[in-house]
Amino acid sequence: TVVVVMACAILWSTQGERFGGIFDGVNAMIAVLAPPISTVFIWGIFWRRGTAAASLTTLIIGFVLGALVFMFDFPAMSRFVVGVDESGTAIQVVTNVWGIPFMLQAWWLFVICSVIFVSVSLITLPPSAERLERYCWGNPLAVIFGQPFEGIGDPRALSVLLMAVIAICYAFFL
């Protein structure tokens, strides 16, 4: 996997400007790939009625929808799929024609994936009690307050320290 990802990264880096820049390309890809994964993760942990069938269905349909949005909106792809305007610029259907910026595309894909997840969960059999105990949090705050504090090496202390460092960096570089 590492070799394949590195080879793709090398190929991608040589074509950066063709794709509107590496930063734009990576953000656009993440915006269409993350919603189905985020949906399954968030709903799967916090909603005890979520099912494995709903997770698989959401991932498959979500990735297909994300790929379609990517093809119709990413300049290098939309040039071949949709075409170019009179100035030779690729027509980005979702961003330019529909007026939805890429971060809102991610939001709407998350909403669509959430509807798929909830719908499929409600029409399939609920998970067993053993499965719920193993994979779902009964009370999310129990993770924070359920065990005694074990000093600076405690993951809760380290996460607070990390948040403080991020806040300081944010304030300093703002």
C-alpha cells in the first residue's frame, strides 16, 4: 500500500498545475472522500440502531457520489467529462454552474450519506446487544470521567496539552 500511495504521490506531484495546484487537488479529493467515512464513523459510534448493512451501503453509494462530484467538478476531470467554455476553461458543474463551493459539497455529501445510513439502518434488523456493547459507547463522557487520572502520561492530559498548544499556535499566528 505504501509503495502504491508513494507512486501515486510522485505521479500527482508532476502534474500539480494541471490539476489547479496540489493543494486544491488534495482538498477537493478529501472533500468528496471523507463524507461517507465520517458518516459511518459518527453515526456508527453514537447511534446504537446503526447496522453493518447501512455502513456498507453508505460507503459504496457515498464513494460513487463522491466520484461523480469529483468528475464533474475537478478541472482536469471536468474538462473531459463536461467540456470547456468559450475561453477554454474547464466547466466545473458543481462549483460554477450550481454554485456550491467544495467545502459545502462535503457537507451536502455528508447529509446525503447520513440519510442513506439512517434509512438503511431503519429498514434492516437492529444489531444484537453483544455487538452494541462491543462497538458503541453507552455514555461518551464515561471515556473521560470513567477512570481515575493517571498523571501527565494519561491520554486525557496529553489531549488537553495538545489542544492548548494548538490554541497558542493559532493565537500566535492569527
